[in-house]
Amino acid sequence: MKLIVGNWKMHGLTAALSEAEALKTALSATPTEARVALCPPATLVHQMSAVLSGSAIETGGQDCHDKPSGAFTGSISAEMLADAGAGLVILGHSERRAAFGETDAQVADKVQAAVAAGLEPIVCVGETLEQRQAGQAVAVVSAQVAGSLPHGLAERTFAVAYEPVWAIGSGLTPSLEQIAEVHAAIRSALIDRLGEAARRVPILYGGSVKPDNAADILATAEVGGALVGGASLRAEDFLPIIRAA
């Protein structure tokens, strides 16, 4: 079963919940075989969970702190996300790594916290354009997998998302061959880290996923779903991607 996740990033006020409602209505009328989740800003997690209640669409967060509570003004714990109705959380997104300097070790701590709170982590990895051009994509991504996953995940439910940094929001996408190469490397790195249990971990692709390229990407070897940015903000754009799964 493919996992299709919409990452709203820092978009969405209360009025945007109508898009989640439209998605719920459409998928209730014509169900999909894929798992579907929406990850809105933290301010909408509780409201979106209520809107999606009774449907198969899940709600997730976009980040969490690695501590369950404390004097961390402005931060949100995994427990808080779960309390608001989230079942998943995106961690280690390249925008967090680049803008906030998150390291692999910090991401691993957040993954541990998410699992402890009962959330399903979606751990993001990906290379920059400079790294891609230098032929380092596979090495960089494999190292990120090894460094961003804590021990003890073998029996847990989680996903990894490959997001080439240079493709996010740029309209550019790697070739299907490049996607397959990196997803195969991620699978190998997962097995090295967690053993044979890692074969069941879905590896999502993210980076300018759109209705017109989703089917080809989702049919590529080792692509277990998609992490969708801008195209997930409107139900009419997100639905064709979900249907492509």
C-alpha cells in the first residue's frame, strides 16, 4: 500500500480546512487503496483532525521537539501533536536542516521522541544540487539514513522520504533512473541499519510531485509513496496524485 502525504508547510489558515473537507468528501465517495495523510501547520492539527474524523485520511505534524516537555518556548512536543490528533510527524525535512541547522543526530533524537509518543515518523533525507553534481548523492543520502535513525526502530512503524533538495519547489525532478538509484541505496542503508525488517519500510519520494508526473514516479522501483508539498494544498491538485497510487 502506497503512502501519500501532503505537507502544507507554513501555509493554511482556518479557511483552508475546506480543502481537507473536499478531500474527505471525494475519497469517501470513491475510496483509494493508498494511505493518505495531511500534515498542516501545528495551529491546524487539532481542527483538521476533527474535520477528517470518520474518514481514512490521517493527520500529521511537520516537526516536534526531542523532549516531551520543558522550558522550550515556541516548541511543540510529540506528545502535544498526538494529543491534538496527529498520528504521524515529518522529521528532518531539508528546510528544517537548512534553515534551522538540524543535524542527523538531532533528527534521530526527534524520531525517538516521536516513537515514544506513539507517532509514526517520516524521516526525510536528500542531497543538494552541489552534492548531486559532485556525484555524492548516494553517499550523502546513505549517511543521512544511518545518522538520522535511532536504534530500536526495527519493530516500529515509520517511513523514509527521499527529497532531493534541489527539486523541492523548483519544478525540477530527477529522472526516474536517478530516483530508482537513490531509493535502492536508501533500502540498502535501511537494511544495514535495521536488518531484514527494513524491507517493509516505505520509501516516499518528494520534490515537485505533481498530477502529471505522479504515476510514473509512483511506479518506479522502491517508491512506496510520495511526500507532496505545494500540490497538496488544494484538493483538486492532490486528488490526482492520490489516484495515481
